[in-house]
Amino acid sequence: MPTSAARLAPAPSISYRDVLSDDGTRLTAWTNDPDGVVDGPTVVLCNGLGTGPWCWPALLRPDCGVRVVSWNHRGTGGSDRPEDPAHCGIEAFVEDALSVMDHFGIDQAPLMGWSMGVNTMFELAFRHPERVTGLFAVAGVPGDTFATMLAPLRLPRPVARALTVNTARVLELAGRALTPISSRLPVGPRGVAVLSHSGFMLPVADAEVTANAVREFLMTPIEWYMHLALATSEHARVSLSRLRVPAAFVAGRWDVLAGSRDMASAARRIDGATYVELDGSHFLQLEQPETVHELLLEFLERVG
């Protein structure tokens, strides 16, 4: 069934396409290179759950030096919900990523993941290593994400997982009552300023771009978003022993949604992987877009 959420404030230099996934679900895919003129390598972005291109301001510039191909998750950002609502976990997202790559004629490419998208890209690399030439992880872990949440509080993993999963379950049940409120919140630079001093997010480089990202995110009904989140919570850790491609991890020291300690541990288990920890939150590419972009370009040079 189609989602009620529509694309809001299309990002500059972005073009959208309809792509059918293997199970027939129509996805809204996008690229920052609508005219095929970007001078740089192609990267497949496995984005954060329910987020769009506004979350990557450095990639919206025509001179960013990277051709990005990505898509909006099932039931978000104009993509349809699947006929079977249960077909929404990381495995389904891997199918979507492959369908988008095939649509754009990408046989293999480096993958970039953010947040839950890191789960997706590692699962894709594990299942289809022939399609992947590198892995660039931003504020995300290769599986069992909910157990790494609330990391700054130093809670035991089982406790953190129980708290976060049960919170998602409560929000899923309350979503129908909360969505009419959340979808109408007046999000602007002033609201972003409050959010960026909450501890959940730190001060951002561009308040207007961040406001667009938040507005687009809030178009997804809360009950559906939490349905997606709970489906991804079942994704266990991916085995890293078979990975043979360059990998890089960029973590936020104060990230409450993907623990930096777990990201560092994953980096140590991959031969030759790099790990950088920034003084930021889960939203590093909004807080420090130039730094994250420079790290991406350095990584792509290593892959190339």
C-alpha cells in the first residue's frame, strides 16, 4: 500500500526515480547526479532509517566529488509499504539496495552507511561480497544496534537493549495518536537550535538544512517508523571474519543511538580498518559535514 508520507522540500541537485524491489515494492530512489556530470566515484548510500538526502549537506553540493545513489526506506519518503508488512527488516533492505544498484547499472561499488544503514551495508557485504568494494560506516554498527544504544550511560548491553526495544514498542502502540502532532510540528532554525542543545544532537553547521531533514523525517507516521525499527532490532551481529575490502568507521563520542565503543570493537576485528572518533553525536554529518566528507574522500582514495 502507498505510504501517506510525501517527499517534502526536495533537496537541490537531487533527482528521484521509481525502482521496483524484488518483491514488487515501489521504492523512491535518488541520486545527487541527475545529469551524469559529477566528477568522482560512485557510492551507494545505505541511509539512516526513514531519512533522506537533506541529512547529507556536503553531498548536495555539485562539486562534492562523489556520485551518490540511494533510496528511501519502505513506507517513508514516498516509497510504498510492502504488501506484507513483515517484509521490512535488514534483509529486505539488502534486497532494496541491490535493486537500486541494478537499476542504476552499478555492478559493484563502495557502500556508505549511516545509523541503521550500517547494518544494511554490512549484511549486503556478507551476503554479496562481489558487489562491494569498500565499507564506510558513520555512527552505526554491524548488527545488534539496539544493544549499543544509550552507550554514554554505560548500561549493560542486555539492559540497553530491553529499554530501547520496549520504548519502540510503546511508541508503535501510541503512534496513531502521536503522528497528527509530530507531523505538524513547526520545525525551523529555532527548533533546531533547541534540539541541538538537548544532548541528543549537538550544534549543527546549517540550521536550515537540518530543519529540512527533520521535517522530512517527521512525515513518516510514528507507528510505521517504529514498526520498521522493531524489525531492524532483530538483526544480529554480522560476521566480520570474511570481509576482505577496505573499511572505515566514523563514530560520535556522545552518540546515544550507536555506541562508539562497539564501533571501535568492530573496526579492530577487520583487518586494516580505520577508526575515527569525533566529538559529536549520532548526527555527525550534520554537525561536522566537512570533516565527515574529507574522511569519505580519503577513504575513497584508499579504495580506488
